Amino acid sequence: MKKHSARVAPLSACNSPVLTLTKVEGEERPRDSPGPAEAQAPAAGVEAGGRGSRRCWRCSLAQLKKIFWGVAVVLCVCSSWAGSTQLAKLTFRKFDAPFTLTWFATNWNFLFFPLYYAGHVCKSAEKQSVKQRYRECCRFFGDNGLTLKVFFTKAAPFGVLWTLTNYLYLHAIKKINTTDVSVLFCCNKAFVFLLSWIVLRDRFMGVRIVAAILAIAGIVMMTYADGFHSHSVIGIALVVGSASMSALYKVLFKLLLGSAKFGEAALFLSILGVFNILFITCIPVILYFTKVEYWSSFNDIPWGNLCGFSVLLLTFNIVLNFGIAVTYPTLMSLGIVLSVPVNAVVDHYTSKIVFNGVRVIAIIIIGLGFLLLLLPEEWDVWLIKLLTRLKVRKKEETAEGGADLGSGAQNKNRRARPSFAR
């Protein structure tokens, strides 16, 4: 007698695997007693189920690991951004030189590519020399690599925008409190959307237009919170200018250079540091001798604050540029928003800031606009799918509930019916 054979085909998914038994040609299964294949099917199903559960476990572990790293990245972004802002405010009490501080901190960008190469040596299986890795990353600028023409046409403009962004931000810290500066700088995401929509022809999204309107309304309300004093108006204008330069930097980078890999981004940021050393150094020297930014002696410079600010700013930029390797980009953006309440708590205990109703509403409006801008482009499609699933589930639960009620009523009628059996 021929033995019955069966093939088990588990579908790899996070749910329980579906088992399909294929019928052998020219044979029929006996209906009375199960064959050997049918006896082995449950065991195979258990084995496939174990594989599926292990895959589910691995999937959930990977997601948990990514979320864990996301929380760590959020805390790092929040602490480094808020810490650098507060340390800059503290530095200006003894060292009133925002442009010199900007120049000093930007010089540290030179460390981006060496730090990236150190990570490459530690993690990569195929290790390359510094020269090989440099040449490979230089392809980002074109077939000819980093030439003098490319340096002045594709790197120098971004070096100027980088310096303006940081200088306007630091100069605003001198004028207004750090809470207002940090929350107003969050408007740069709205400016990025508007410029991308106009220049890059990105997809139009109504919710992002609403977010941009909220950002502008928050700027106006923040100005009104202090009564339109010239001191606060100048500070708010400086922050808005800094956010605008940051948005222009991001849009022009996408327009002229596109997207960059980790090594390419590290090399580009190091080149900005080199540009700063070679061509921006003359400006702090001029400001010193013209006594616009003057200090009596080098011993009076708070080197600890300057180095601490530079390290925190470097950490912030490293995490913001390379944190995408371990977590989601949206989580990194949340760290910038969370720095606002941190600065607010510090300002509450260290300065004379007044959190009146207008200021609080302005902070909430700008924060809400920032969160709306974090929504993905297909958020409406996902929302419709979610609502559809909820409706289907509700209908199924209603149908099951009706069926249970119907069966209960039928059983009740049967129990109430008199029995004539003796």
C-alpha cells in the first residue's frame, strides 16, 4: 500500500503560519482514519508556528531596540540643544562676543570626518584607508571630486549660511530669554516647507499650510507678549532671521547637492569647518581691533564655557545628522521641541521671565504647528485606513453581539418550552 505524502508550506509572517496540504495525484485519502501525513501535519504546524513566533519575537525585539535608541536620541538632542543655548547665555555674561563664539564653535566641525572614519574603522567589515574613504566620499561633489571650483560654488555658500544661522541665533540670546529663542527657532520647519513648496515644487499639503500659519501667528503673539518693545522686537527678528537662514540652507542643499550618505555628510561638514578657518577667521580679528567685540585679555575669556558650548553644539549636530541610522527621523525632531520646556524651567529659576497668557498661547501654537509638520505625506491615507479598520471591527463586534443575543434568546425559548416526555 502506498504511503500518503504531504508538503507543508508555512507562510512567514508575524501571525500564525498558514499550512497548505497538497494532494498527491492518482491517490485518494481515506475518510475514516487519518494517514501518516495527516498525523504529522500538527507536529509540522507546531514547528512552523514556533518559527513564526520566533520571527515575531525577533521583529518585536528589533522594534523595541529602535524605540529604545529613539528615546536615547531624543534625550541627547534635547539636552545638547537646551544645554548649548543655556551655556551660550551664561557665556555672554563674561564674554560679549557672539560672532567670535560662532566662529570658535564652527571650527569644531572639522572633527566630523575624523569621527566618522573612526566609527567606520570600528564597525565596517571592509576597512579602507583614510585616503580611499576620502576619495569615495568626494564623489558626492561630482566625477572630478572636490576641486577648487566646487569648493567655492558648492561649499562656500553653505559655510556663509551656517555662520549666519548660528550668529543670528546667538545674537538673539543676548536680547531675549532662551525660551523665546528656542520656541521661535522651531518655526524653521515651517519655512522649510514653504521654500520647498515654492522652489522644489514639493507636494502641497493643507495641514502643513495650517502649520505655517500657526507658526506665523505664534511669532506675532510672541512679539505682542512683551508689548512690542524695541529690545524684544529686535531679538525676535534675529531668531526669525536665523530660522530663515537654516531653512534656506536645507532647501539649497537639497536643490544643489541632493541627499548625502553618512560619510559624504561628514566630509561636507568638515569642509565647512575648513572654510570657516580659512575665510571667516579675519572677521573676528576685525571685530576685535575695531572694539565691536572686544575683551581685555585672553585670561578673561571663559574657555570652559566656550569649549562646553562647542562640544554640546557638535554633539547636537552629530546626533541630528547621524541619528537616523538607529532610529526614526521624527523622534529626532521631537528633541528640538522638548528643549523648549527645558529652557522654560531653567529661565523660570534663573531669569525674570513672565509667562503670561499670551506667551504661553504663542508657545503652544508654535509647538502645535511644529508637530503638524512632522506628519508624513501619506498621513491622510493612513488615517482613512485606520478609520476603515475601526469601522469593520465595530461591525464585526456588533454582529457577534447580535448573534450571541439571538442564540441566547433561542436557548431561553427552548428552556421555556414545556416538555411532554414522561
